[in-house]
Amino acid sequence: MRKWLLASLLLFVSGVALIIASVSNGEGQVGLFLIFPFIVTQGWMGAAGSLLLFLAIFSIFIGLWTSATQDPGQAPVETNSPMPADRTKKSFGGVVLIGPIPIVFGSDEKIAKSMLIIAVAILVAFVLIVLILSLSKMSP
């Protein structure tokens, strides 16, 4: 799972960098329609960036699928026996962004708060990127 996550992150960062380069060269545009961001490109950098973003999302799904179907290699635990004392509690959480509106969820309060911080950070980064790109188009 880690190699898929690392590959996804690398593809995503590369795609965003190519799209930013495309917009700064005047080959593309970014904007918001209602609350949905969109990208319009005319050059090879924007097309390659869009392809890398698609591949990043695809590799995330592949990583999730391989981790879900992977055999842990452990014997099944008997249902009548009590839970072992060394077993740790697992927690989970996530953020769903619908445009600029974050939906945060978590299995406990600590995870939910950290997901909220991540959602705010993503939202601030998105706003900064849009502002920087719009200001760079306005300069002569």
C-alpha cells in the first residue's frame, strides 16, 4: 500500500506542477463553476498534468484495492476467545471536499479534529493557488 500511496503522491504533485506551469505560460486557465474547480488547457503541459492527475487518482484506487484483497497471512481468531490484550484500537478518518465545502468524518474526536485541520489546510492552499494564478494573469 505504501508504494501505491507514494506513487500517487508523486503523480499528483507532478500533475499539479505541470498544470501550474501551463497556466503561468498562458496555455491554460483555472477557475470555479459554482463550487467546482475546472481546468482548460491548450498545450502539452496542461494535457500531461491532467493525465498525471487522473493516474494519481487511479493509483489510489489500485492501492486501496490491493490492500483490501491482500492476505494478511494470519490464522483466523477464534470467536469464543476473548480479545487479546496486546491488540491496539484502530481509528480512521477522512475528508471529502465538494468544491470548497469540506465534509469531515472520523472514528473518534481526535481523528475528526485532525481531519478538520487537514481540510482547512487544503482549502487555504486551494484559495492561495487560485489567487496566485489569477494575479499572475493580471500582471503585464
